[in-house]
Amino acid sequence: MKKLPAILRSSALPLAVAALSPAAAQDDPYLWLEEIEGPKAIAQVEKWNAETERLLRADPSFEQDRARARAILDDESQIAFPDRILGDRVMNLWRDAKNPRGLWRSTDLASYLAGKPEWTTVIDVDALGKAEGKSWVWHEADCLAPDYKRCLVSLSPGGTDADVVREFDLSTGSFVDGGFTLPEAKSDVVWADKDTLLVATDYGAGTLTASGYPRIVKRWKRGTPLASATPVMEGAVGDMTVAPRVEQDGDRRWAFINRALTFYTAELWLEGEGGRLVRTPMPRTAELRTVIGGRMIVYLNDPMGDIPAGSLIAWPLADVAAGKAGAPEIVLEPAARAVVEDVRATDHILWVKQLEDVSGALLALTRDAATGRWTRRAVPLADKATVHLVGAADRQDIVFASVEGMLTPPSLVAAGPDGAARTVQQLGARFDASRFTVEQRFATSKDGTHIPYFLARKKGVTGPVPALIHAYGGFRAAQTPTYLTTEPYRAGPLGLFWVEDGNAYVLANIRGGGEYGPAWHAAALREKRQNALDDLAAVAEDLITTGVGVKGRIAISGRSNGGVLVGAAMTQRPDLYGAVIAGSPLEDMKRYSHLLAGASWVAEYGDPDKPGDWAFMQTWSPYQNVREGVKYPPAFFYLSTRDDRVHPGHARKMAAKLKDYGNSVYYHEYREGGHSVGADHAEDAVRAALLHAFLKREIGGEKK
């Protein structure tokens, strides 16, 4: 499931079974597995874990795979990405074998740009956890501009989305005695000024929405108890969440309140003089991407008059605050096959990362103050690469981007006002890329839509081989190809291990994601979800038609939203797929909106409590479509007990039902790690080795 952006994160939800009528409980014999920490449920999980470990650790190459995966993940030659740039200081969280939970550290921007950073440790997360008796996992730090002396540090116990927020003083290198502190929750908190926070959290009974998120934002003054904080905005119980957001624009801070009505619709309010809230002219389906030069930059998911969906537009914030916004400026309109994916602003340049047939491109946009026209120039980067914007130095007008491909190790590049892009750090090759090939192909889906996918294989391989397809297909999240040591997501170098065996690895760009803009997502939304399943099947069938794979020896992999995708796919086409990997998956779509954060995703899937919605959801909901007497492909479920986003009951119940109907099921549930599963590299390495052994066992592919 797509993680909510900071502005949409929630407070903690009770880890318990949601209320059911007696009749509904009787209809679901596996309901007891929803009791997250229930003794009976945990005993079953431990039994399944032991069975899976016993079978897969017996693989002759398991320990070699685990050790190799761990070495790759912990390699100290990894790129130290700029997690935050605070004036002329670069902050980075570094994890390796000695520091599995990480070192939050700092260096000066000049030495960082020169590729010779001199790091100073600010917080040793492992040492802090040991000293405090907590299993801390780093989330983030928000440091107040312009001096960046005080930070709000968020630490999660065990890797859940919920975290504890504590004020930290960068000048002294210590937490502030008597400073701002928020107890464990999925809070949204931002600096209003050095002595004031805007806070959305769980304030007690009645302060959450029906989705379980905060619905009240308050202003909290230093030196006063949180209970005395004054309300700023209160949403309705039927909203998804209400959350604060602050954008730094040169020396000016602009404060917003986002009232999210659903996952895809919101009202955005700007705080004006005297704390007065003014509704911005941003359409409900649009997104505030950034602020630059006193202008709010907005992305359109739907057309606005004659302005097409996928455009970037702008309004002057001073006019918005005065209630006279007027018509927006057009900053950038989408091209035929080039769409906006990410946007960053430095003091004078708007940086736009685009996707062109799923390959990354970077643009630098500037505005002429006299004419109001936006001009753009392309920043030269590697062709046919995946590009991610990873940081920005505001005053220096520098943006940092990672650039990589399936066979090209990641590099960190810096682009500045001179229009040039230079490499700051290049990761050394983790394998001999000359042994493999990667190509982009297109399959034709059931309705005639062309679906792109990337295919990686060993050179010289001919004839059908076992294939692994990884896909997601939801929440506007584009799936772009990354270096094979990081594919698929959260399984480390599984993609590399698989192609080294002589097999095929595929990344499928099915509808539901953001590969081709808003329309690509809308094509698999709610009642159109079947399109994503048809797209996945089309890619698998294209592999068969073109002689790459063979029916029954094609594995499909997905996690979170991708987990419900592969769960539905295996129930619809058990003949086509030979194995299934489902990570942190949704499976019971009749119950999902009553479990943890599930209600917030109704805009994506539909509301199962409405007969009209359930009419189309029941055609693909995995748990309800498992039939006795049908032979399903072997399935591997991996997840975390402490996942406070997607309820572990989904995977548990699906596994139990499949097993009771005589199907082969592998199951691995970590106790920590949250929705991402695995709190450190050691756990990720074990997962990569387990999944590799599972694939070899079920669809073959021994090394050649």
C-alpha cells in the first residue's frame, strides 16, 4: 500500500479485531487470525514461519545467498544520499553492518559536492535504542530554517508508521530537556516558528476520522502542555484526515492546512495574517507540489477548464491570502508520452522530473518576472535511465538526482543554475553487466492498450525459461527499473540472483500506476480494477508468445497494493502462473475498510459496505474468490506483525484458507519492521534468500 505523504499520515490505531456482527463472524472461520497479538494467532504464525524456514533454509545455496545479499546491502561503497540539506550542511542516514539502524550524520555541502565528505555523527540510532531500551527505527528529522538549530526527530518503535517525536538541538547534539515531545502516534507535526508547532495527532476519544486519522490540527506553544494547544482546523468524522504543512520559500514560511476528504480529494487552506485561514483555489483533485518565488505550484489530476490534466499551474500566494487569486499561470503542460512525476523547488529554479515511456528526464524551469512566462531547459542525463530527485540545496539552486538502470549502478548527480549535471558519486558495479541484456517491450492487453515492461535476461539464453514478473498497479505510483541488486522492492538482490540463474526478470508497468499520468491511474481505479489484472496477464502471455517463458513457470510478485494484485491474479488465472509472492498484502477486500488504515483507500478500491461497489469488488477480491477444489499456484506471503498500515490478518487468513483447501503455502512474518517488512539489512537479506529458494523450488531455474 502506498505510504501516505507526511501531510496525510495518521495517529496510531488499535491493534485489534474490528467489530463484526455475529453472522459475519460465523461466515469467516479465520477471523481469529485478525487478532494481531492474540496468543492463538501468534502460535499459528510461529508454526508457519518454522515450516517455511525449515524447507527453504535447506536449499544448498541459501546461506550463500543470504551472506551475499547482506554484503551487497551493507556495502560501505553505497551512495550517501542527501536526505536533507540544511543551508550549507548535508544530512544523511547511513546504515551498514556495524550500524544496522543507522547513523544520522552531517557534512558540509562543499566537501559533499567534491565527493570527499567529512562526516560527523549526530545521532547513533543503534546506540540510542540500546541506551533507552527501545528498538528505534529512524523515520525523519524536520529542522527549522533558516538557522536549522532545532529539529523534530521522529523515531519509530520497531519500524511501524507510528513514531515518537522529540525536539533535538543540532548545536549541542542532544535532545532538548523539556522541549517539544509527542507520544507514539502517526502524528503530522511542523514548525510554525521556533516556539510554535502545528500538530495533528490523536488527542483522545473522538479526535480521529472514520479512517482512523487525525481530524484536528492545533497550535502548540512552547512551555505549555499539549492539552492546552488551540484548535486551528477541525475536520469531519467522514474526512480522511486533516494535517498541517509548511513550505519554506526563501526567507518566508507559508503554512497550509490540508483537509483530505478522500485519498484523492482535498481542500487546501492557506494561513494568512493573524492566523486567518483562506481556502486556496486549488481544485479538490489537484496536488500542491511545492512553493517557489511566492507562488504555489499545483499539479492537475483532472482538467481545469481548458488546461489539461497532468499540467503544472501556479497562483501567487499573496493574492491567494488576500482572496483574489484569479486565473492560474500555466507552468508546464504534458506532452504526448512525457508526464510529470516529481517536482522540487530551489530558491530560483523549479526542477521537474518527467517520465517519457517510463524513462526519466529532468527539466529546469525559471520564470521571467517581467513577462510571467516560464521557460524550460533539459538537463542532460543518461538516456533510458531511472531518475529520482533525492535532495535540493535551496540557496545554491542545486538539485540532486539518482540515476540508474537495471544494469547500470546508481550514481548521484548534481545539477545547478549553469545547466550542467555532474556526477558526485558513482556506485561501483555489483555484478558483471556484460553478461546480461535489458530491453523494453510492450504487451497488448485485453482492451487493446499497449502495456510496457522491462525484460532482463542472461545473454545467450534461448527458449522458454522460468520468469518472475514484479508489478504494482495502483495509487499513481510509477514502477521504474532500478539496479538489479535492489529489485524487487524489499527483497534486495533477488532480481540479480534470478537472472544469474539463467531466468527472466520482468518489471511490468501495468495500469493503475503513474507511468503515463493521471489517465493511466484512472484506467484501473475502482470498477476498472480488472484492467490491471488483464494487463498483468497480458505481460505473462506475451512472454509465452515470444518464447521467453512458458505457462505454469511464470511467477508473479507484488507487495502492499501489489499484494492484492497478485492475490487476485492467482485466483483468476491459476493456470497461467506457477508461483506467487505477496508482501504485506491486502487480500480480504470485504473487510479491508474496517482494518487499520483501510478506510482511507476507499477512493482507490471502492467501499465494500455499499452494494453497488461490492458488486464489482467481489469479482476480484482474493480472499472471497479462493475456491475449494481449485489448484492454485504455490504462494509465499511475507509481512510484519507490527504493520500498522495493512493489517496482517489479510495475509494470515489468505494463507490459512489456501492451506485448508490443500494448496502449497509458504509464510514468513517478522515481528518488527512495519509495513516495509524488515527493520534492517539482516532481515532483508534473509528474505532475499528465502524468496530465491522458494522460486527455485516451485518453478525451477537452477544455475546454468
